Amino acid sequence: MNDLSFPAVATRESLRIFVRGLRVEAGIGIYDHEHGRLQTLLIDVTLDLGPTEVHGLADTVNYETVAEACRSIVAEGHVGLVETFAERLALDCLKDPRIRAVTVRVDKPGALEAAAGAGCELTYRR
């Protein structure tokens, strides 16, 4: 038996691709003092591809597409809420028909003085 052999009872449930702790500088926030300056966001994204098999890059999602989507949202200009940022990112990820579900977590570490982070997490599923 080689390393790629699996027991007959094993069934692949899901393949999840993730990006953790992606740091972006974004114009974000609803308060006057937040306009006209950049703030750090830490972004986590999990993409569920279902029980797919991967034999090459064409069978999966390149991590860089998540980073590119984040940079695109930042380039569009100021965003009021981290929830809005998360939703835009999730919906952008779902443009890829291979993605069955996406979870996006946006942490705005400077938002709450006494906390290590504050933000939101949302999930979309087809």
C-alpha cells in the first residue's frame, strides 16, 4: 500500500482552502476621525470546495485571488463597516463556481482599546 491509498470506508467530505491573517491597510470606519486615513484589517478567509480532488493548480483556488480581491475592495475607496467589507469579499470569492461556501472574518485590531481585536465573521453557502 502506498501513501495515497485510503481505506474503502473513507470518503472525502470537503477540501477547504484558507488564508489567515492577511493584513491590509484600508480606509474604513463610520466616524469622522476614521475618514481620510488608513487602518489595519486582519482578514481570514476559508473557501469550501466540497469533496473535490486536486491534481494541479487548475483544480483548486489560488490563495493570491483572495489577496487580489481584498486589494480591489481597498482600491474602490472608503468602506463604512467591516461587515460591508466582509460581505464584498465573500461575494467576490463566490464568483468562482467551484466554491461551495465561504467564511470571511475581518478583524479591526484598533477598533476597541481594551480588546486584542474586534470585527465580524460571516458565511455564505450555495
